[in-house]
Amino acid sequence: MINSLKELGANLRVLYVEDDTRLNAETKKILDKIFGRVDSVFNGKEAWERFVAHNYDMVITDIEMPVMSGLQLSHKIKERTTQIPIVVVSAYTDADYFLDAIEYGIDYYVLKPINTNKLIETLYRACIQIQERQNAALFQAQELLHKIEIEKMNLLETMSNNSPNPMVLYRDNRLEFFNRRFAILFLESDTGVIKRCEELIRFIESLIVTDETLSKAKGLSTTIDFAHDEHPSVALRTKEGKRAFALHRTYMEADALVLYTFNDITTLLYQTIQLEEYHRKFESMVRENFTPKEGKNPSIIDKVKFD
């Protein structure tokens, strides 16, 4: 049991209260071998001041002490928190003391003179109580984080479904979800083809298209390589016809998430192509109308003679 007790107590901080100087020193030597840190004081008042100033996992106290008794100290501690186990060490066997100890919320009672085996057994039970409390708190924290994570993902999915742009989210390189717009344009049910990030890239590259009009556009890529182009623009074959997108990849490292967003630039792209075409036609008209004929002086304004 002693080895198990040492494992349980290795990271625990204990407050030990005993007014008998010799007993205080002897018992502290035993406690130091079990717990990660042991602070010893000699009366209840000093113990209370220490308890308020520091975080302790367990309190071990005598009953009869000057300034403030162990029962008074226990009562103040339990008023502050019920989570800290209190072990009372006392020579009193009177039933009234046991009743008072129960009333003040004391968890364990060890009689003097201290029997080492009995002390170790009691401390082991107290450490098990602490471990169970810590495990319960950890479980509750994990449950809360899990609920928060679910709510966060639900919110993100709802927001993405309201977006006019396709979006695909991965966690740890596994498909988390794709939004409604992505399903409408590209994929409805066969999610196996994009279950990982690299598969999404291959899937999108298989949809890249070009034609006589699109070939006039500047900046369109025929492959996707985020290492060399953070926001590649591509023309894709969709269920609604050819559309152009600027791709964005966003990392959320804390949650191991990668979000791919497809910003639709189709209208902007074709407007740019049209403007460039108008510009070329205008330049052609200017060259045709205002280039000087051979043997004639260039003149924009007709000369008129007045006789």
C-alpha cells in the first residue's frame, strides 16, 4: 500500500497542523516521503492563513491547539470549500469529539498515539478520494469541452451553409464537412473522393477546364499548388456550368482544422476579359483611323482654305 500511496501523493500539497514540536517534526518526516510538498504549522490560526494563501489538496490537523482549535479550523475550511479532505489526528476518544468532527465535515479521524499503519491506510483512502474528485473534474471538463466543440462545429457548419461560396473543412486531415453550396456545385453524396485534403486537391484539379474565352484570362491556373501560390485561381466544371474561383486555404492550428474556401470570381473574370477585349478593339480602331497614309502628312483635323 505504501508504494501506491506514494504514487497517489507524489503531486499533492498537504498542510499539516500540530502544536507539539517533536510530534510535528517526526510526523512531517513521514509525510515528506509520501507527498510532493508538506507545509507544517503549529496552530489553527497560522494554518488558516496558510490555507487561504495557498492551494492545498489535503489538511491533516490536531484538535487541541492554542489560538484556534483543529475543529474550528476544519469548520472554516469546510465553509470555504467542501472539496478538501481533512484528516484529524487526536488523542480524544470521547463521543462528543466524534460528533463534533462529523458536524464540522471532517473526513477522517486518526487516534494518538499514531499507529503508522493506520495513518498510511487513512492517507491512502484520502488520496483515493482526491483522485476520484480530480478524475470527476477532468471528466466534466472534457465533457464541457466536447459540448463546446460540437456547438462550435455546428455554428461553423450553419454559417458555412449560409455562404454563397463553396467551403470544405478538414480536421486532422479528415473530412469534417462541406457546405451546401459545395454539394450543389460539385458533390452530393460520394464523399469518399475527398475524404482527405490531398484528395480534395486532386478532385478539384480533375474539374479544371479551359476554352477560347477563358484562355484570354490572366492568372488562371491549370494545377493547384498552394506552396507556390497561396490563392490560386481556377476555372472549374460545375453542375451549373463553367465557373471561376479563387481558392483560399486557412489553417486553424489550435483545433487542427483546415478550411478550403472557393470564392466565386466568375463575373469579375468575364468582365475583365470583356474590358480587355474592348481595349484591344479600341486600340485597333485608333491604329486604323489615325495611322498616316503613305505620302501624306498626318493630320487629324481637315485643313480648310478660305479665299
